[in-house]
Amino acid sequence: MSENRSPSIRPREKPSQGFIVALRRYAVAVVLVILFVVFAVLEPSFSQAQNVFNIVRQASIIGLLSLGLTCVVSVGEFDISFAALSTFSGVMSVVLLMNGVNLYLAWLISVLAGVLVGSLNALNIVVLGIPSFIATLGMQSILLGVSRYFTGGTVLYAAEYPRGFEAIGRALVFHTIPTPVISFLVFGILLVLFLEFSRSGRYIYSVGGNPEAARHVGINVRKIKFISFVIMGLLAGVAGIIMASMFGSGNPGMGDGYLSPVIIATFLGAVFLKDGLTNSRGTIVACLVLAVLENGFVMTNVPYYMKEVVQGFVLLIAVGSVAVLKGQSVSGGK
Amino acid sequence: MNDGTISERKTDSVLELRGITKVFPGIVALSDVHLDVRKNEVHAIVGENGAGKSTLCNVITGIFPPTHGTIYWKGEAIRITHPSEALSMGIAMVYQERNLIPGLTGAQNISLGMERARVGLIDEAYSRKMAEALRERVGARVPLDVQAGNLGASQQQMIEILRALAHRPQLLILDEPTASLDRNDIECLFQVVRHIREDGTAVIFISHKLDEVYSIADRISVFRDGRRISTTATPELNRGTCIKHMINREMVEQYPKVTSQQGRILLAARDVSDGRTLTNVTLTVKSGEIVGVYGLVGAGRTQFAEVVVGLRRASHGEVRFEGKPLTPRDSPAMRIRRGIFLIPEDRRRKGLFSAFSIRENTSISFLETLRGFFGLIKRKEEKRRVQQVLDSAMLRVTYNNVDQGIEELSGGNKQKVMIGRWIGRTGLRLLIMDEPTQGIDVGAKREVYNMMRELAERQEIGILCISSELPELIGISDRIYVFRDGAVSGELGRAEFNQEEILRRAL
């Protein structure tokens, strides 16, 4: 009512302000470059090709999981069960292999298990109406318990793994590129295409941004939320079987360490390009930032506990600056 | 029309407004308002949507200061900078929407903010006694120990009134207090209001329901377009005169000539009820015509639109589109595919995606026609079609580029984007527009009216236009349905259009 007599377009931000906005949007990428350079200077072997691949390999698992979480958060929900789910899938693959199941079949089943759990989460949240944090918290507990049950409470080592088991976790393509990197690359591209350039991706952001408006446009909000959780489940499953292959074992605790970094990466990524909205490209860059930090610390002999401290600081500074500069905080939608 | 300017301060006035003006960027909400409210009186303020009633209350209760003018409270000029100040001075207000804490009991809500504590722990007995005393004094009948969330609408209302009274106000403002009450409850409410009045508290009663106003108010002030038009003692104010004061007789805007020929029946609603707001709504829209829907806030117009579009279930009755009945199984998406489009009111809440660009906000309704390889959106095509719609003669949206954030546009242009979203999609048969010219200036409104006429002239399209602006509806509609309290209270053909008649049926 009050807007009708003001100029038809709000006055553009001053050029200097436009620069600040651009800086804010690309800050994370800039930080990535700066960190890389700093570590490369401090420790020359840091920038060697092999180490770079190491970095990306470390980022891969976090990357897969946070791409999934990005979908869920972008649609306006949350999922805390992803780490436990990846553990569950990984453990399942080892158990199946130990029982003589064909390698590819075992992998397929384990990933489908991830999809199934994702669907169950969606059912609880979308159909039953349980708040997503609670629903996935409950699922996390269940998955952890089941994983422990499968492994009898210890870490499972198969006497002999079928040939090719290490292919997705420890092998090298062209003798240089670790296979998890390939997985991260492939899924990264797929998810970016999906979220940023496809209709369903646009609908995901719509539902997260304004579910009421989405309904008015005819979007099936339930279906879109369902899809998000299924994608999370799928990616958690894939991450799980890669983890099992990497570690060569079924460890009911192998996903635990990923809970924090994945959440941090997802919300740190929100700062990149989108001024506070979780998005796929941001997540990828954020994963690289976290991996560079971790790897850099190792290479420069920084005490291991500093990693978490710095991760926490990075997240607070990044999200905090968006909140202060923009007057609103980070979210999956608005 | 005025009862004369108030030049001397009335000695039994508890509140006096002099020359109150409130200006927002681009709009004058209140203009030189003089008003006095006396002890022991129920003073009603009536007016159409947008007359300035809410702004007036906000100024009195300190939510924002007036741009010009002075407020006199008990004879002294005051400046209120915060609602809590108004409360401590003795001005309390009960809003249209509930503000109770659902998890606390009635008594706890009533004593909220006024509890007594001993050693840090709340003295519940004290709160309970306070609440009970208030209830007795005022003659209300409402349980005090039930959680507020479990109380019915009228009971919640009563708790809120008691809560306001707990602060011992000398002035109590009630904003549309009967909006969610049924007949019995309204009578109970009136008893309570009479008690309050006898007690010495002045009451400002804001309502658009003339029946109620006439039965409870001592004086009635009519507001229109931000001005106080008149203040009269109730027995001396003829209802017809009251209505005349409420509406604007001059129709400044010019509307395109209505020349449509009506075709077949597009929409036929029969006895539609939704179990809550709507009761037996029967309505038709034919292709080639613009059907207006008038009514006051809460009359059920938006709810009806939501039923037609599939966002709300009808418990009763039938809606037929192009002859075929619409069932709950017809999802909103399916109805869109059949050609029923809704441009919702309240674009901020129900329409726009504030994080999206202009492009994304516009194309969201026709994304499925832009599918390229592997389901990816054809971005060049999207841009072309969005620009085509926004640049069209009908809309002429002002923008820099389609990838701008939608929030950078002015209100009027945002509304045009909302319209463009649906115009840009092919297959339109029935266009339902809910407050389509909300927030846009006169020039833009004219363009929208022309667009509506143009669309209606395409013979297969019919338009259902919900609006609170009576002159607008009278100008562009072929027929008007009047909604009141969830039912259709009248249908008028173009020859019978008459502002007073329509308003009478709406009140």
C-alpha cells in the first residue's frame, strides 16, 4: 500500500556497495584460495598433485553427505540421521560380503537401504507430521543400534574381501586420482544440475522459501519433501559403501566423525553465492575449505584438536557476517 | 457532516485527539483527525477497509507516533513512545487476533506480566484471585483453569479482555471483537462491555458490523480514507446516513467499457460449505464475463476461492468446472492444468518467493513447459518468455533485468509479477483474482482493469474478481456477488449496481 508512489525500482545500491555484496558472496571461495596459498607457502609439499588429490578425497565423503543435507535443508527440513545412515549402509555392505553376496549386488542393496531409510524419514515427517529434527534423531538412534547389532558390537573385518572391494574407496584412477574423488565429482555435478537447473530443484527451493506460495502454484509440497529425503538417503548410502571400502571394515562408529563437518559445510556453503541460502555449489566449495583446513593442519603439524576449533570459528564468522550484513540469518529457505 | 470542531477540551473526555495526521511513504493513513472519547461511553469507530481504523489505534496505543497532531490523555498532552507506556498510562487494547499463550491457563494469561513473586517463585494464588476478581466484576463466565489453547474462540476473547482489564485501564480499545464469535457469545460480550462502561472505563469499539455497533455504542464516529467524517449519538444517526458517510460517492477512476458477451458456464458452485466459514455458497461464472465478489474481511471470499482452486476442502456442496464436478482428488496442480488459476491476496505470504529472482518468480507457474535435456530448465527460453510477459502492453513491469531479486521491485511491480506469473501460462480458462490491485497506483490499476477486460473479451475466459474496493468492482464487473459471514447475501446485475445497496448487504 505504501509502495505505490515510490520510484518503480528501489535505487540501486551504490557501486561500492555492490562490491561489498560481491565480496560477501564470493568470500568463501576467496578464503579457499587464501588458505591454499598460505598452507602451500608454509609447507611446500602441500601443493603437490598427490596431496591435492588427498584433500579432495578427504572432502569426498563430507561432500556426498553435505550435498544430501543441502537438499533437505533447502526444502525447509533437517536430517540428523545421515551419519548413522552412512554407517548403516557401510556396515551392511561388509556383512553382505562376508556372507558371500556378489560385490555389486551388495553395494546395490546397501545403497537401496539408504534410499529406503530416507523414505522412512520422509514418511514420518511428511505423512505423520513428526518434526524433522525429532524424527531423524529417533532414526539415528535406531540405525546406530542396528549397526552395532550387525557387527556384534565390534569392528568387522572380513577374512577375505572379493576382488574389487577396495575399488570405490582406495583405488586410483589413472594411477593418480582416488576413486572417491570421482564419485564426489560425478554426484557433485549431478546435484548442482539437479538443484540449480532442474524443475524439481527449483521446486525444492520454492518449498523451502515459501511453502504456502508453493502450494498456491500447484507444487506438491509433500512429494518435493519426500524427494529431498530420498536423495539424502541415497547419498548417505553411497557415502557408506565408499567409507567401508576406504577403511576396509565394517565399523559401527565410522560415520560419527562426519556429523559436525557435514553440518558445518552445508551452512557455510549457504554463504557462498546465495547470501544465506543453502545451495549446492556453496556446499561443494565449503567442503573443499574444510578439507584444505584439515589437510593443511596435518601437513603443518598443527595439533589435531585445532581443527575443530577452527571449523567452529569459520562457521560462526561466516554465518555471523551474513546475519549482520544482511540483517537476516542463514536458513534453508527464506 | 461534522458535528463541529472541538475547540474546547471537553472535561469529561478521557482521550482527545487533535489534528492527528499519520503519513507513511507514499500514503496518508490519517488526516487531521479530531476525536474525543468520554468516560462511561462506548464509542464506536466504523469505516470500510483502509479507512484508517487500525492506524488510529496504533497511534493511540503508541506503536508509532503521529506525524502531526497531539494526543490529550485526561486533559494533558502526552507523547507515547512505546505500547508499554500506553498500558501503564491506562490505555489497553484487545486485538483482532489472539495473543494468548496457549500453554498457560486462563488465569495465568490474565495475570501475565503482573504476577507477584515470593523468593523468585510465582504466587499462583495471587494470580488466581486477581483473575477471579476481574471476572466477577465484569460478569464474565469463562473457566480460568483451562489451558488457553483448549478454550473456544469466544472464551479466548474473554480472557484477553480480562487480561487487558487487569491493567486497570481508563480506556479499552476493542478491535473487531466479534469477528470470531457467534450470536450468543456476542450477547455475553456486550454484557461485559456494558459492565465495563458502568465501571467508568471508556471503550472504543471498532467494527464494521453495523447491527452490533447500533446495539452497543453510545456514539458512532465514521471514518473514511483517513478522515473522521462524523461523530453522532447513536439514536440520532440514521443507518442510511451512516452508510453514506462510509462510502465514497465519487468514482474518480475510469473503467474500460463493459461490452462482453457471455458464453457458457465455466464455474458453477452450488451450496458449498466448508464446515467452518462458508455456508451454502452458490455462484456461477460464465466465459466472457467478469464477476465481482465483494465483502468485508472475514466474509469468506478467499476461503471460497481456495475451495475452487483445491487448497481447501468443501464439506458440502458441489463445484463444477466446465460442466464436470471437481472432487478432492483433483489436486491444485490438476486444476491449474484444467485452466483454473488463482492470483492470491497477500503476495508476501502466499505469492512471492522473496529469495528468488523476478525470472524465477514469474516462471514458477509454467516451468513444466520449459523442460529441456534430462529435465533441465531451458534457461534461454525461460528468459524469453518471462520478458515477453513482463514487457507486454498489458503489464509493462519496470525492472532492470530478470535476474534481479524480486524484493528490489516496488509493490506495484511485484503485484504485476504476480499477475504475469499466471498470464504467462497458457491454458487459462477461469482466472480468480484476490485483491488484484492491492498496493498499486492509479495508473497501474487502470492497466490491470484493461487487461482484465481484454482477457474477458477472449471468449473462452471468465474472471472472478475478489476485491474490497467497491468502486473498482462496480466499475469493471458484469455481476457482483456480495458475501457476508461466509454466505452469499446478494447478487446484483450491472443495472442494479449501487454502492449503498451492496454495502448494506455486506454489513
